[in-house]
Amino acid sequence: MGDAKVVIKPMTYHWDEMKVGPGATPIKTEKGWLNIFHGVFKTMDGAVYRLGVALHDLADPSRVLGVADDWILQPEDLWEISGYVHNVVFCCGAVAEDDGTVKIYWGGADTVMCVGTAMIADLVDLCLSNPRPALE
């Protein structure tokens, strides 16, 4: 696998403190590679899976430019809260559009497939304007 290295770790007392993992294939933007990933937070009722974003350097993707401190999507609708595995949104793909939007596809409660739209520039801004450390 070449020169593999850890680039993002869970952060204690944050929405992803239990674990982080992959999501969609990163999207190339003018400011870097936009990475939509999942993070897990442990509660007394079990784990809650949320989506977050990070921005990686175009020339060296192992260099993280910013990880948004806030999540971009959490289980809220009935089909995300209740299902085979409750309280889960898990990114399955993302498609960047020419108009600057991205269609994000996610599974809800391991029962349904959902899609929503966001502005790529807004997601990039989240990574740069309110970042948290990539590695704790």
C-alpha cells in the first residue's frame, strides 16, 4: 500500500469520539479534496452515526487542511432514527454537479437510501472556518 498513514482520528468529547471511517470518494475543489466521512458517538442508547467533512491538500492528500468541528448530517428523520440499526446516517456516495452543489447519498438506519443536496463551497468553508485537530 505504499506510504500509508493515519490522517484523521476520532476526537475525545466530540461527535466522532468513538470512531471515524470512510464515506464518499473525495471531491476535487479549488481549495483541496473535500472528504465526506462518518463519525460515531457512543450514547447510553447505543452509537449515533453522523457525517462530517474534512479538506485535504490537493498535492498531498495526507495533509489535512481542516476538519469541520460540527457534523453536516445526523439522524433526525424517522427512517434514520428507527430501522434495522437505529440512529445511523452513513454516506454511500456523492456526486459533484457543475452548478457547485453536491448530491450526497446516505443510508438511514441501515434500512433506506436517502439523498440530499449541499453547496460544495459551504462544506469547504466549514472545514476552514471552524476546524478541529485532525489528529488528537
